[in-house]
Amino acid sequence: MDNITQKLMQKSESTKKDSLGRAVSLAALSLIVIVVISIFAFVMSRGLSTFFHDGVHVKDFLFGSTWNPSVVNPQTKQPYIGALPMIFGSFLVTFLAAIVATPFAIGTSLFMTEIAQKRGTKIMQPIIELLVGIPSVVYGFIGLTVVVPFIRSVFGGSGFGILSGTIVLFVMVLPTITSMTVDTLKSVPRHYRESALAIGATRWQMIYKVVLRAATPGILTAIVFGMARAFGEALAVQMVIGNAALMPHNLTSPASTLTSILTMGIGNTVMGSLQNDVLWTLAMILLLMSLVFNLVVRAIGRRGEMK
Amino acid sequence: MSKSHRGTIIITIVAVSIAAALGTAYATRDKSTSGTSITAVGSTALQPFVEAAGEEYAKINLGTFVNVQGGGTGTGLSQVSQGAVDLGNSDVFAEEKEGINAKRLVDHQVAVVGIAPLLNKDIGLKDLSTAQLQAIFTGKVTNWQQIGGKNKKIVIINRAAGSGTRATFEKWGLLGKQSIEAQEQDSSGMVRSIVATTPGAISYAAFGYIDDTIVAASVNHVSPLNKNVASGMYPIWSYEHVYTKGKPTPTVAKFLNYLTSKEIQSTLVPKLGYISIHDMQVTRELNGNIIKK
């Protein structure tokens, strides 16, 4: 009798393991959360000191178009810290790359999932996965030695600019968008296709009216992920965009992105000075944008659940 | 293997590998506090020199390590004034860098570097005056024809704002004027290859980067040669500085003496494209005064 009571009162071996497992995963989780929070807190505190410590107006920073933090404007007694050219440049290359890459990505993934499934999964899948894994410096180097001279010989100028950046980013985000689109298309239930074909739709009608419609939220998510990658890409873009903090006049004039100005300037400034603080503010914008991209993906996922 | 043991085994493996990683990290940790190691951080232009000299130094002084990192002039100066590193390498006087309290730093000039304007070969010019350089880089002239070259648009390529090469070029080549906003590249090698391939391009780089893919223009009819810098004829040059916080410790002072020793200054310095401080027939003060030695 006592034996049974004791057994019932004590934690069993499995319960102990259960709480151990719980503790281990909780520890892992809290470590990650602490890391994320401290990164946010650090970048924010540095980035915001431009506004609070150095007294720069948010409006001047976001909408000013002259960037030269080490020079003070004699009229306003404020340094030239207009970040609009970089913000504009970042968004422009990101959107252009996404716009160009999306049709190619959808076409490729349709071919892989609907038209030639066997060849698609056997040949294309590994190729796409390989493209995802190529380091960005390789893309940048190819851009510098192939794309830039090509643009220069076709359009004149120096060849550095938004267009070269877009071409390099297009190749970089294409595999990301493609592989995610493939997954989405594969997850469209088989009976959707069967029903469409059964009522007499051709293959193209089935793809266009059923499969793509059902996969739209997933495809949008894929595009946003591609854009997030393009927005945060630093090295490859820096090598081909020309890094001039100027509003681009056209697609072949040198421009800059948030990341390219950041990587160029960070080693040449002194921690705690205004020139350094404004770079942290650029980093803060990048961080906030990646947060926005994440929220957009979540919103798409929630709204677009298949009905 | 029974199922209930699998979890324990995995946890053990993870724990052991974390312990091993930390252990290795601890065993191979940077022993910079032990006094036999000198850490230098800063200018990428000066990095190859200090690195090469450091290796030589470690060969003669066994047990002493010189750890050299890049990061840029700004990083070097702020790290050394915080006392985080022993030596801060800089292309400019600490007084010229904003946000640095130069009073606490001691300057050691270890080399001189000359900077030449680089032109694309098709421009057809071999000599520029400082007035012309100023007009080009401030955007007053936009075509090479306006100053006697071929009918080609001027394409300006700058180094990153805050880079030592750019600061020196603006101070002595543009006589203190700032360049207009233009393309920026973050290394001299990159600048040279872009100037070589872009029609109408102009930039600037240290003498060490001059080769026959580009034209290194003479300034005010003085060719960019080491001997012209040494005599004070050629205007665009700067000292390479190594800063210490306060008086250097004996270990650091010994290394600094080694850097400026006859042996290093006559072998390593010219080999890496710098000019020896012993060759200089003039000295230039912070305010630009040139004094004959």
C-alpha cells in the first residue's frame, strides 16, 4: 500500500524528463530572445541619438536630399544629413529587382511543378538550391566584371548605377522567390487540379484560373521574402551601384543604398560622433524595414488563408 | 540503443561540444593583457606596413606578437583613445578627425605617402594644376575639353567620405575644398581599375597604386615621384601616423623605434610604396607650414 502511495506522490521518471526538456527548450528560447532584444535595443539607442543627442530633425533626415555629415550647412547650422537618396535608392533597386524577378520565378516554378514535374524536381530543384547558396560577394564580383562593362558599352556613362544593381539583385532574389513559389504550388491540393480538368479546363486554364489563384498568398509571401533579401543585401550592391549619395537622375547614373553607405562609412567614423550616429540611424531604418517585411508576410499569411 | 537513452545522449553530446568550444576559445584566447602582445588597429593604408614590420619584429623578438587589424582611421583613433588597443593607425592628424580628443594622444610619424591624381588614358592630359583639380572636383568644369583635353564628360570617382586618402587629396590637391557628391569606392585598387576602364574618369590614389593602366598626372608641372615629395616640391602627401594613448609603454616604444629604424625605413617602406621619413628634406606641421630640415 505504502509503495503505491509513494509511487503516486513522487514524480515519475517520465515527468522528470518532461520538465527537463521543457527547461532546455525554454533556455534556448530565452537566449535567442535576449539576443534579439539586445540587438534591437543597441541599434535603437545608437540610431535615435542622432535625433536626441545631436538634435537632428527627423524630417530633415528622412526627406533631405544632401548627404555629407561632416559638413555643416552655414545657413541652418545643421550638418547635411539628408538620407533620402539612400532610402530611395534602396527601395528602387528592391522593387525593380522584385518586379523583374517575379515573372521569371513564377514561370520557372510552374514549369517545375505543373508542366514537367519529373525533370523539374530532378534537374531544376538542385540548380535553384545551388543558386541560393552562392555567396553574395561572388554575385557582386560577376556584376562588376560582366554587368557593369556591359551597361557601360550599351548606355554609356560609367556603368555603375541602379540598373546594374537591379540586374545583380534580380539574379540573387530569383532563386529565393522561385523555391518558395515551388513549395506553394506543390501545396495546392491535388483535387483542385482534378476538379478543374474534370469539368473540361485545359492545362493552361487550370493553371491560370485555379492553381495560381489558390497559390496567390504564398507567391506574395515569396516575393516579400525576396524583397527582404534584396533590401538587406550590402556587398554585391555596393560593388556595382557606384555609391554616390545622390538622387538618381536615371537608371544608369551612380546611386547608393542604405547598406552601401553603411559599409563604406562605418570604419571611417569615430564612435559617438555625429557622423557615426547617422550611420547607426541608417542601420535602424534597415532593421525597422526588415520588421515591416516580416509583418507584411504575416499579414498576407493571415488574410490569404484558403477559403 | 533504447529510446529513453537517446535524449540523454543528445544532451550529453551538445553539452560536451559546447564545453569543448568554450575550452578551445579559452585556450586560444587573445593574450593581449600579458604584455608581450601589441595590438594595432586602424587605417587600411597603413595596415600592410605595420603588419609586415610586425612579422619581422616578432622574428627577432621571440615571444612578442604584433596583432594588426584594419577597420579604418576612425576606428583606429577611437579605439586607441579609449585605451582598447595599444596603437591606432591613422592617415590624418588626430586633430583633424572630429570626435577625437587629440590632447591625450601621442603622435608617431612612421612614413610618408604621396597621392597622385589618376586619369583614364583617353583623356589626353598629363598635367593638371591645383586650380584645375579644384574646378574638376567642385563641378565647375564637366568636360575635359574645357581644360584642354578631349571631348569627354568628366566622371569623378571618390574614395569614401572620411577615408584618409580622400582627406589628404581634398586638403592638399583641392586646397581645402570639398569634392562634390560623386561615385565612391572603398579601396584604392578598385578606384584604379574603374579609372582604367571608364572613359573620362578621374580619381586619386597613393603612389604605390600607379601602374601603366592609368595616367598619373603631374600636379603644377611636378611629377608624382617620391623624390619630389621628399624635396617638398610635390604638394599632395601626408604622414602616416601611429598614435598611442599617452607615453608608450616600454614594449610599445621598442616596436615604434623599430618602425622608424634605418633598417625598416630603407627596406620595407619603399618596397610597400611609402616614402621613408628619413628621406624627407622638409617637415610639415599640422597647420600646413613647411619647414626645411
